[in-house]
Amino acid sequence: MRRKIPSTAALSAFEAAARHQSFTKAADELAVTQSAVCRQIGSLEDFLGVKLFRRDRRGVTLTEAGLAYSRKVASRLDGVEQDTLEIMAKGGHGGTLELAVVPTFATKWLLPRLPLFIGEHPDITVNLTAHTRPFLFDDTEFDAAIHAGVAAWPGTEGQFLMRESLIAVCSPSLIAPRTRLAPTDWKRYPLLQQSTRPYAWRDWFASRGLQIEGDMSGPKFELFSMLAEAAVHGIGIALIPRLLIEDELRRGVLAQVVKYEQLSDRSYYFIYPERKSDNAALTVFRDWIEGQARRYRESAGLS
């Protein structure tokens, strides 16, 4: 079926005229005559069956439909231009990967390692966008996702990266290091809650054979990065995957409250649609991140 798409020449003339609110200025920018711009816009209006400009003695102004269409056309043309410049610059080599990522994992684990990938593969550009829930790849421009859950979702292939190991941490100013907490001591401190995991503390205590009153009470935060920052500032005790707070532990701004770790039922996966399994840039990145994850698991004793 033939696509219902106007000519790029007509769209370019319309975008320039809409931006300048002038056929004359659009013609100057495009290095064509004013009559050529008029013809292109006239053909576009005939194609659409909609008037895009009002014409009077003082010049032209966009109609309401023209204003809405111009914004969309400008965005699409900008995207095409960006893609064109990219492939021209790279001569057809390399590529760009659009990754959906859970934000704290991307900030705290992936980004510190990403310069290694860039150094090894400078011809591949990796773009990161925060995304916390499963989605349909066909409805997005994402090539792959890094997801925290129990498995990959239907229609995708998943590369296991690592399991979560949850630890209780707080600022040394809240609880001095090496202080031993008895079960009855926990209720003396605020338990910081992750809003998307309301039973996290209860499960963590249960794995230690404990029942703590008020285990679901306390300030709620959506992201682990927020939990970590709240804990650093002494607001309470946070339950966070160790891999997300390695830097804070190393710097001593967070300390482990008890020497206990719980392997949660969630793992991190690199997920991509089956139809992209042979994408060259994606394959290179998948192999690289799997190698990085394997080394992390070995160093953390999670293999």
C-alpha cells in the first residue's frame, strides 16, 4: 500500500514558511523563488485538503490546523536531519542504540562502566532513557531495555545480568558503625520505604526469622537513588541493593547496619525484541554488558 506522505520538498517549504511566517523569508532560506514556495505549499494544502495559511494584504499567518501541523512536521524533519547527519558522519559504520533503563541502575552501575564500552566501540552511540516498567517494543523506538524483575517478558529475548542482594544501610551519624541492633531496637529508627516495593522490609526481616512492628511504616520514596540520599542525610535506615550503593559504602557516607544480605527474587536483565537478535550494534553491546555483569558477579560472590 502506498504511504500517504507528502513530498519532502513541500514539507520543507511549509516548515520554513511556518517558522518565518513569511513565504519570502522561506524562499531566501531555501534558495528558491517565492513562487516556488507558494507552489509547494499550495500542493501540500491540496494534498491534505486543509488550508494551512491565511493570506491577506499584510502577508500570511498560520491557521489553527497549520500551527498544529507545523509543530509536528518540524519535529519529524529535525529527526530525519539528525539521522542523516549521523549516518553521513559515520559512513554507515557503527550505529545508535536506544536503551530503556531503570534509572538508578543506569546512574550507579552502568554509567561508571560505560566509558569502557565507548573506548572499545567509539562508532556506537548509546542513548539512555529512564523506563521502569515493561512495555511493547513495537510501540517505541527502543532497541533494548535493562529491566529489574523476575524474568524477560513475552516476545523478547533476555540476557541475565545479576541478582539483587539487599542490605540495610544508614548514615554513620544515625547509628554508629559496629553497633549491634537487637530485634527490639529496629522500631527506634525510621524505616525508609521504596514505594513500589511495599513488602520489602517485611520480606527482609522474615528471611532473618524476625517480625518487626511497623515494618511497613516510614517515609516513602519512588527511586533507590532517593532512598540512598535520604539515608545519607540521616533520615532513616534504607534497604537497597548493594550494587547501587557501592560508591557510598566505599566513601563511608553509608554503612551496613547488620552483616546480612538477602538475595531478592528480582534480577537485572538485558532485554530486546526477538526481531533484533541479529542487530550488529545491539549484539556488541549485549556481549559487553554481559561480560561486565559476569565480572561483577564474580567479584561480589554472586555467581
